Amino acid sequence: MFERQEAIQVKQIAALVGNSNQRCGAPQEIEIGYTSNMNRRLTKISKYLSFILRHHPEKIGLTLDSERWANVESLVEKANANGKAITLAQVHQVVELNEQKIFVLSDDGLRIRAN
């Protein structure tokens, strides 16, 4: 267990320091599936949002419109009411930092959908 933690810490330090072979500012792998721009918590939130918005909005009582948009505040409220502690700020971070641009916010920032 400690060896794995040490390996992860070494990778995290290397990601912070950077690698001269990579261009400045490029996200670097910390652990498989994670990059320096989205930590584990945000990755879990991203997967949860994908599950809800793409497949099962009814699991939390969320209603999508005909174009599959959901109200962001309603999404956060219903997620929290169903045991998933997320904030509006975290949702915005996931949308902004997700490399695959899985989610999009409406121009007014009030609605979200999965691409």
C-alpha cells in the first residue's frame, strides 16, 4: 500500500515540476485516467454527471427538456438530496477542465447537457 502511495506522490511531484520534454502548461498524467487539470474528486463528479445526464436523470428526479438540457442548480440540488455532495463551482470546473468537452453549459450558464 505504501509503495503505491509513494509512486503516486512521485508522479504528482513530477507533474508539478514538469518534464523538459513536454511543452509548458500541458497536462501530465498523475495516474492512469487522471491528469493534473482534473483531480480524482472532479473525475468522479464528471463520471456521475455523465451517468445522470446521458443515461438516468430519473435516478435523482431530474427532468431534461426536449434537447436534453437540465437546469444546473436543479442538478446540484437533486444530486445533493440523493447523497452526492457536489457544488455548483465543481460542476463548472468539470465543464471547463474536462479534456473531451463532454459537457456544455448554455450561453447564460443556467443549463447543462452532455454532448
